[in-house]
Amino acid sequence: MIALAIRNPLIIATLAIAILASGYWAYQRLAVDAIPDLSDPQVVVTAQWPGRSPEDVYVQVTSRIASDLQGVAGARTVRGTTLPGAAFVQVLFSAGVGIADARAAIIERLSSLQGHLPKDVVARIAPDTTAMSQVFAFTVQGPRDIEARRRIIDQTIVPSLRSIPGVAEAAPVGGVVREYHVDVDPLRLEEQGLSMEMVAMALQRSGRDVGAMSVENAGLEAMVRGVGALRSVGDVESIIVRGERKSGAGLFLKDIATISVGGASRQGILSDEHGEQAGVIVSMRRGADPTSVIQLVRARLDELSSALARDELEVVPYYDRSLLIQETRATLHHTMMHELIVTILVVMAFLMHVRSCIAISITLPLGLFATFLAMHSCGIPANLMSLAGIAIAIGVMVDMGIVVAENIFQRLTALQQRLAEAGESMPGSPWDARIVETVRSGVSEVSPAIITASLTTIVGFVPIFALDGQAGRLFAPLAATKTLAIASAAIFGLFLVPMLCRLLLPPWQAPRWIRIAAAVIIGAIVVFCFANGFAVPMDHGRWRIEVSGWVAAPVMGMLSAWVVWTFGGERLRPASQAPVSHGIQVAYRWILTRILDHKRLFLGTCVLIAVAGFLAGSGYSRLSAPLRAVAGSCGVDLRTTGADRWLRAAFPGLGDGFLPPLDEGGLLFMPSILSQGGIGESLRIMQSQNRAIAAVPEVASLMGKLGRAESGLDPAPTGMVETVIQLKPYRDWPEVDVPTPGGTTERRPRTLTEVRAALAEATDIPGVAPSWLQPIEARVVMLADGIKSPVALQVAGDDRHDVQRFTEAVERILRLVPGAVDVSAQREDGKPYAEVRLDDQRLARYGLDREGAMMSVEAALGGMPVAATIEANQRYAVRLRYARERRDDPDELALTQVGLMVGGHGAITLSSLVKPPQIHLLTCDPALDPLDIRRGLTPEHARNLTIVAPGKVEMTVPAGESLPPAIALALASGRMRLDSIRPHPHALTWTIGPMSVRSENGKRVSHVFMNPAEGVAQEVVAESNRRIASAIRDGSLEQPANTTYRWVGRSENQARADRIMRVVIGASLCLMVILIYLGTRRWMTTAVIVCANLPVTVGGALLALWAWDVQLTIAVAVGFLALLGTMFNDGILIGIYLDQLFKDVPADVQAVRQRVIAGGLRRIRPALMTNVVAIAALAPVLWLDGRGSEIMTPMALPIIGGMCVNLVSVFTVPCVYAWYWERRVRRAQS
């Protein structure tokens, strides 16, 4: 195949051009995003039951849906969230389950489940989206009030956006939805002998539009239409409640009620630092291209701008992922461009041969576009990780071409030398048979090493595909693109580079006039391009290195002209005549000769580098654990020694973590507000914090959301706040006085960590627990793990009181754990409830039933949407209820009228139909402190205990319930005495219930949120587990029966990823050893290559991480895998050639050293070039400071550090080889 490619350059050139063109076409059509979709395959089911409490919705709706969906094939976790009047069930599937099949299975289950739900509840499947589907959000701002803005959003904007291809949902949020309020006066009802049910029936029969076919008049057909639907306040006021034919008059709704236009009950509010806003959150469909979707959304909004301008309104975005995508792509494109330039310059510096450099460099763009073509074919989008895989591979991609071109170059110079010795001239034609054969033999010599090195590089990334969860979804695109890039580079290196070497390397000469003309033209073009100079931005663009056009243009123009002139008439020169190559060979011979004279010193130095690296990376405590265990078994405690203390302090090891978070350019602030707070108080807190955030100078804009949007993908309770904070670009951050550890201040821009601390300080409010994440990061965590912090302890059980009590007790323990930050328990219990508990005896006395009484309560207090008005394309509810002054006063609630329906007249107050709570007056024993009794009660019971006098308490017991166990026990033991029992004057029973109910796999769950300090997440989790277990053992913490706890979030994902990585890295290393053996066919050579490279290279990588103070994350592990695939390449290249030199046993030690030096000299230039190119190609990543650098830098550091130390492999492999053969020769001689 290689010979065929060399002999048919036209076919290979045509294929290369086709790949280049199709790759460019594919690149233009790749889906583009910031990062891969990290969310689990999931389907969300929603159900609405307006007005019902969370407990009722959970028991009758959520638990039924969740239990039925647990049997769906492939379902891994079924998580439920229950809010007032709404149920959300999230089904997470195992990896590999097709989302279309999953949705079909759930739809089938829901159709059979519908009959088991309450009659007015319909379970619906949410749009096909993911946790990362929210790509765009905006508000509509202007002088109109928020009700008018929300009406325009509902009528005009949302319907238009939903028709855009790729948009799954356009969810309105904030503002006030129009609603018609019919506020009834119960006194007027009683005067007219009416009930709420009669008024509701009149509203329901208020009229509708009908069609009566058509009539023909004078040859024309006219449609007959009955117009009777409600369309205005006047139409509602004119509804006839009762008509009297005899008197010729009727009773209209306006005679007994006040009709007004108001706002519906709100589940979500949007507000910035100035006040309330109304907006829309746009979510794309699963698998859609976010860049295209955002462009289409912006185009549609531009089309609507003229219509909005008539109302003096404008669209103001507050979240736009395309900005993050553009910045991330720009960072990667600049990085890859810098890598390409640096790579070409390094190759040119080593070879000092323009034609060889061109033959090698052409493989880079071809390899890139071939990878883009493969990405398009495999459906891999262009994002930070997929493009990072290509960026990491650039330095390795050129290695294949370097090895092939360098060996062909040496073969051709050897041919030239032989012909010169024979008195013949070197053929200049690429079609000469001797040229073709020399090129073929040069490729054949190194092809086994190239194939082996390529396979080891590819196999090194195979473990990435074994990762699951978020780590697997994040790094699988990187592994795929790197594998594709290396494979394409190997193919081009074996088939394209030899063909280019055949055409370019022979010493043919172009006519002089052509060389001059080409040099002048190309030089002029380059001068024109660099006429304005260029600038290199530094430190996030705060300052730049500028090169003026007066310098850049002539330098680059002359350099380009020299390259073109040299290309047209370049001749072959032996490597010894090239300055760089000659210097390398002289230095290498000198160093290797002295290393062979001092093998033990050299190898000992390599061991010291490896030990220092492992000490810096793993830490002395971890490495010395076996030694301390042995010493402890002998009765010696090493930890008390000074040396042990010094080593532990000097080598603490690197911190660990799961994934380095992508800097999204913004933050998401999610404070926890107590569930007891009303929506008005929660709004006041959110707006107060918004004003404090806006005062921080690094903040560009913000928008806070209280509650949820009108979406099935936002199961947020009313008290949950999510404030999206957009930060200014780093270059615009002002300089401020920052305190230093020495007590002074320095004026500089703050870091992101310092800005977070400033924001946390500005928003600190007692009783409000903060949580700081980033928008994408938060949505992934919330939908994947059901939490709003990086790490959380999940408590699951059957009884909500046990779960809540255990959660709050654990919170107190975790607050004391070193490194645990922002610890807060999920307090969703404790919401005050006013319950109506009917007395069946009283109902029977008045001829009523429960349903009739409850309908009166629902209509009068909660309000019933009994009709709807039609305006434009919207329907607005008409809600029937009592006037506000009769709904907001607890005393008035007891006076709610329940119609008797006896002869059309009569009503009775609600207080006459309920079981009132019972007040127990209790006297305590002098030795019993009432406060001790209160501490032993649940929050629900403690709320009803009142200390009325010293030694006397009143316990209010809800109707139908008995005294709490703690008080019943005190009465039985004589420590308390019951004095009297009397009914409570209020008709309603006040108790405590949940604001929301969370469940998972059939169990109620609650969480203790935590944000561990950077780098110590696993240590914090381990210490927390130890303290919880210790508290349970000593009895200070009681774990209720059927209650379990486990850690979720990053700690769980990290532990799972660590387990998988340990196994697959070991398996990958074994497989690489086998591949090296198959390439060398000798176990001795394999052992030399592995042992001479692995320890010292890994040690160098750990030293680089220690120098940059980088945590050991999955990104670092990926960098080690990339290093693992390339660290053996130089050893393979030199080892295979040494095997060829040692096919026969040398005569003496001197012969051994001569062969070792000769083999090293033959391979030093390609080996050194591949190493230096790999290092230089990734070097731009180290000074990278754009968006995405925080993920790429940890991946590049192990490669750069390891490859820098791996340079010694050009000495270690010959050194160990010489040691082995010298011992063998000496043994044979003796």
C-alpha cells in the first residue's frame, strides 16, 4: 500500500484535496456549543392540580406517577418534586438507553395511569430537552406595566418563538397574568338567597360562541355565528344570575359582586436591581445546535422589534450562551493557530530544510480537516472538549511526518553521497527509479515504529470511553477527536508524506526568473498583510505586546521571500552540515559518552526525579503509610519524630477534585430562604440582594428569578431564588485596593475568587444560606442530582418528620467539619397550614355533605376558575371568590358562608361545621422545665405549646389528634397535670406542613448542602462520614428506623470515576506493554522502554502540577492518559533501531558502546524533534487565559512536564541497553 501511494502521486494528491475540501465543508456545518451535554438521559413528567397542598399532591399524584414509572425499562432513578398544585417526576435512564424509546415507554405508561389519578389531573410529558437546553433568556422592558408586558409576551412573542426550528420551549416567567376577579359579598348572597354554587353555575353558563352553518341570501352564502363568549369586564358584569319573568327584571352579577381585572396567583417572579420584570426563557431541543437556535431566536426578535416599538418596548437579553460559545471557540482557535505556528517553526529550526518542513507541515491542516470530516460523520459537535482533543493532538500529529520525512531525508543524503563517491550526479527528477526506491525503503524502515507509536497513543485514550456519568460525557468527545486526529496523522504520515518527499526532496531547480517573481509576489502580499503590525493580548486583554507595522511587515516579508526563493532551488545537505543538527549530534555524543561512563549516577538521578515527583504529587503521608504501619506494629510512632513532621509539612501532596469548572463568565446565586416566608418577603430579600450585587463594580448585569417559570423543566418552589449574574470581561475589571497577608494593600484587579467573596459579603443576610455556582453547572447539578450545591448529603426515609429531624441534626455536625463551607439543611418543612376539619355530626344536622361544604370553602377562599374570557389568541380565567378583606383575616375565614340549600334560602357559617382544636391547660411539676418539654417536641407540636405562666402551659391539639407522646408520657409519670380542656375560638386548625416534598425511588428525601473548600472535597466527605458515624455510635445522633443517608453530587461522581480510572488505566498500561512487545518482538527491549520512561516521566508530570499548584482532577487524569500514549514513542524509536544493531553479540564492551552511540546518533534528531515539538505545541496553553483555559491547562500540564523530563529517555534507553549488553559481554568473556 505504501509503495502504491509513492508510485501514484496524482491519486494521493486528488484524495488529499478532496479530504481538504470536504473537511472544510463539514467544519462549516458542525454543531457548536461551549461544552458537551453533561446531563443524564432523562424524561420529565408534569401534572397540575391547582390549589392543592404539596402533601395532597404528593400522596395522590406524585407518588402514583413515580411508583408506576419505576418499572420502565432502563430507568435508573425516579425523582419526584411536589409543589403547591404541581407535581414533577424526573426519570433518569442508564447510559445507552435511546431517549426516543424512553419517551415512548413513558407515554404508554401515562396513558394507562390516567385512570388512577384525580379526575381533574392530567399527567403530561415535558418537552424533549436536557439540563443544558436553556440557551437564551430575555426580558421585555419599557414604560408599560408588568401586566401589559406579560400580556404582549403571551400573545405575541411566545407563540412566535415556539415555531422556530430547534426551540423546544419558550417559557414565560415573571410579570402578572391577566385574570378576571369576581369578588362576591356573602351578605348580598344571603339577602338574595343565593349560594356560591349558584353563582358559579351562572358563570359557567355565561355564554359561548357558536356556529349555525350558513344561509343563502341573494345568491351569497353568509355564515351564521352566535357571539356569546366573554370578552370584557362589561360582559362579565352583565351575566344573569337569576331572571324573573313576572317582574320583567333580573339579577345581574354586578349586583352581588365586584368584577375587576387583576393578576393570577404567581408561581414565579423576575426582578433585577430596579424592580420587577417580565421575560422569556428559551430552551432548545435535545441535540439541536445552540448557536443556530440562538441566531434564529435573535432574528425572530428583530422581526418583532417594530411591533414592540409601537408600545415603546424592547427586548433586553440577560442570558445568552452564544457569548460563551464564541469566547470558548476563539480561545481554542487562537490556541490551535499558535500551536500550528510554533510547530512549524520548531520543525524548520531542526531541519533547516524548507521542502522537508513543507512536506511535514501539510499534514497538519489535512489532519485537522480530516478530523472535522470524521466528527461530522460521527455526529460529534464542535465544543471545548472536542476541539481540545485536536489541540492536544497537534504536537503528536506532526511526529509521524517528522519521523518519516527525516528518515527519507537521511536515506536520500546517503544516496547522494554514494553517487558522489561513484562519480555520478544526484538525480533531480522525482520520477527517477532510484529516488522512488530510496523513499520506499526509508518509509519501510520506520513504519513499524510509527504504527506501534500510533497504536500506543490511541490505546492510551481508550480508558476515557470507559468513564460514565458526567466525566464520561465531558471527556469522551476529547478522546474521540484525539483518536481521530492521531489516526489521520498516522495515515497521512505513511501515505502522503512519502509522496510529498518524493516530489519535493530531490534537488530539482526552478528557473531563476520564476523564483525571483514568486519571492517578490509572496513577499509583497505578506508585507501588505502585516502593514498594520500585530498585537498579542496578555492578562485577559488588559495589556498587549504590540509589534508595529514598520517592524513586522519587512521582517515577515523578507522571511517569506527567503522561504519561496529557497524552496525553488534547495539542495540536499547531510544532517551533519545543518547547524542545529550538527550541534545536536555533537552535544548528544558528548553527553551520552559520559553517561555510559557513569551509569549508576545517571540512573540514580532519574530515580530521584521520580521519587521527588511522587512525593510532590501524592504527598509524604500517603506514600509513607505502609512504612508507618510497619513501624507501628513494632511499637514505634513515626508521626512523633521531627523528620516525619517536616516531611508531612513539606510534601502535603496535591489537592483533589472532580472536574475543573468552566469559567462561564457569570455566576448563579441561589440563596436558601425559609419556606415559612411568603412570596412578598422573599421578593423583598431577593431585590435587596440584587441591589447589593449590582453595586459590585465587576458585575455587568443581573436578573433574579423567584419561584419557577411556566415550564415543566423548572421544579423550583416559591421560596427558591436563582439570580443570574453576568460579569464584565476581565479586561474591564477595575483596580481596587486588595489586602495582602502582610497587612498592607495592593492596587490591582481582583481575582474571580476574590469577587465571589465580595459578592458573598455583600449579600450576607442572617437566616439566608448562600450557594454560588455557575448557570450551566447549576442546571446540570440540579437536574442530575436534585441539589443546588456541588456536594450534598442526601437523607432518605419514609416519615418526613424523621427525615427532617435527622437532616437538621446532621447539619449541626457538618458545620464543624474543617473545609465544609456554606453548610445548610434543606428546610422545606415548617410551612404554616390552616386546615378546615369538618365535623360529620354537624354536617348531618344541617343536611350537608363534605363535598358541598368543601366546594364552598374552595370557591370562597381559594377561588374557582369557573369561566374564561377570550382575547386575541389567549384565554384568561374568571375566578370566583370572596373579597380580599374576607379572605385575609383568620376571623373572617371562620365566617365563610356555606349554603344550606333549603327552599333556596339559608346559609351557615363554617365555624358551625368544623371540629375546633382543643386547648389543654397543663401544670408542670416544679422540677420540670417547660422549655425542656418544648425541645422534645417536633416543630409541628412545639408551635402549639404556649407558656402562659410559671409552671403552666397551654397545648393546642389539632382536631381529631391526641396529645404528643412527650406530654402524654409526662402526664402518665405525674410530672404534668391536666387542669382543663376547652375548644379553640378559631374554627381553623393551625398546623405545620411541607412547602414542597422531594422523593427519590419511593422514599422522601432531604439534603444537607455543602460547598467544600477547593481541593479537599474527598477529605471533607471522609471526615464528615467519620463524624456522623461517631455521633451515631455514641448516641448523640439518633438515626431513625428506615432512614438512610449517602453523598451525592461531585463526591459521588468523583468516587465512581476514580474507581473506573484505576482499573482502566492499569488495563491500558498492560495493553500498551503488549503493543510495544508486538512492535519490538523482544521482552528485554519492552522492559527497557517501559522502565526507562514510565517512572521518571510520571514524576516529571507530577512536579509540573506541583509547580503550578493544580489539583488532581479528572482533567489531569486525562492529561496523564495523553502522556501515557506518547511517553514511549522516543523509546520505541531508539529501541527498535538498537535491536537491529544488536542482532549479533558484540565482541567487547567498547563495541557495545560504539553501537549504542551510533544508534542514538541515528535516531536523536527525530526523537528530539518529536519531543520538542510536542512540548512546544502545547506551550501556548500555559499562557492561555481565555474562556476554557481553566480546563485545558490542567490537561496540558502533565503532558508538558512529563515530556520535558521524558527528554532523558534518549539517554536512559541507550544507557540501560548498554548496561545489559556490557554485562552479557563480560559474562561471556569470563
